[in-house]
Amino acid sequence: MTLTTTQSILDQARDAGTATGAFNVIHLETAEALVRAAEDTGLAVILQLSENCLRYHGALEPLARATLAMAEASSARVAVHLDHAEDADLALRAIDLGFSSVMYDGAKLDFADNVATTKRVVAAGDAAGVLVEAELGEIGGKDGAHAPGVRTDPAEAAQFVAETGVGALAVAVGSSHAMAERTAVLDLDLIARLRDAVPVPLVLHGSSGVPDDTIVAGIDAGLVKINVSTHLNAFFTRAVRAHLDDHPAVVDSRKYIDAGRSAVVEEAARLLQLFASPRRVG
């Protein structure tokens, strides 16, 4: 199957009153696991490469090209997305490389500067048929730069979407990045008001810290794209640690990495099914 557009995945989920999983790629093994989860469940998945991940690997192209190749070779509907690019030029390069969508994160900028730079990325995305996600209202916890109590204002969100033309909007509604415990409380009323205020799909970042039932309630309220990274990383790491504890003499890294990959397949599949289950009423 060819690479799937993020737009089509989000449109289908929103029409069904459900959401889709957008899971972060850390290395090739996580990309393989996420594609396998989509194939096992028959559900679409969005593979995300963050600016931080690409900085770790030292360049955009090698990991991006490999991830795109996996998506194109899969029998499942798989999109590839650039996550949290604070560098607008990186977002433009990802568009040129053939990503399904990109997120330009100008949340640290003031409103006017965020709008101006986001519009530049959207213009390039529109020309290439690539959806652009943006962020308004800082999501707590990222690099210690954001306050967890920040919330996205619906009126400001409507203005931002109208002025920029973005295809999806990441909103601050109570979640926080890199949470290891699932204790976050979402503002469901705010999610519903944002859903009514803007015409594009809403994105939840920092979903690793949100309990299952709260995520489902958030989807019912209007969330369409659910980003998960830390939660799946923890499954990978626990499985690797357990394998090493059980096999202290192992030296072939494929053995314990495979244990981590298998754990991610199972949990990613469970999350995809969870996100696809809500049915919004009214």
C-alpha cells in the first residue's frame, strides 16, 4: 500500500466519532512495531518523528526515508508525520521529503509571530498536499518551558485557525509531556468548546499521562489525534530490562531489542483499538 495521507486518516476518524493513534518513532525497531500493530488490528496509524528524535540520530533523511519506506511497504494505512518542529525550515524539508503531514510548533512565540511563521509552513504544505498541524496554548512539561496550567482559549483558537489555514490543531487541555504516571485530568468541557469553535481536528499531546477512560472521554468530547510516546517507550524499556534480567549471558542485541519491539506491538495495538472504540453522540 502506498503512503496514506494524514488528512484522510483524520477525516475518517472524525466522521466516525473516533480517534487515531499517532505514535512516536524512536528508532527503526519502534517504527517496525507500530506498523505491525496497524497491520494486526487493521487500523490506521500515524508514525511520528520528532525534532528531538532527528537531532539524536543526527539528520532528517536516514531515519525519515526508512520510516517512509516501511509505511509504503505496509498493508496497513500508515502516515508519516513530523512532530514538534520548532524549526520551520525542518518542517519545510520534511514536506519536500514526502511526509504525510508536519507539525510546526510555534507555541513559544507570541500570537502574531506564531501566526506568521505557521502561515509560511502552511503555504508550503498546501502546495504539496501535506497537512500542517500547529499548536496554540503551550502543552505542559516540554523541556521545562511550559506551564501545566495553560489552557487554549477557544476564541483565540478560532482566530488562529482562520488566519493560518492549519489542518489540525494541538490544544492545551490538561495533559503534559513526558509523564511517567497516568494521572492527568483533561478539561472535557474545554475540549467540547474547542471542537465547536474550530473546523479542524483537535490533537492531544502528552497523552502518555492520561488514563484510558479519560482519553476515551476526551475523544467523545472532540479529540481526533492522540499522540503517545513516553508510554510506549516504557513498555519497550521494561521488556528489554526483563529480558536482560532473565538472560544475563545474552550478547546479541537483537534478542533483547526484539523483546522490546514485541511489547510495543502489543500495547500499540491495544491503544489503536481503544482510540477507535468511542462513538460520539450528538
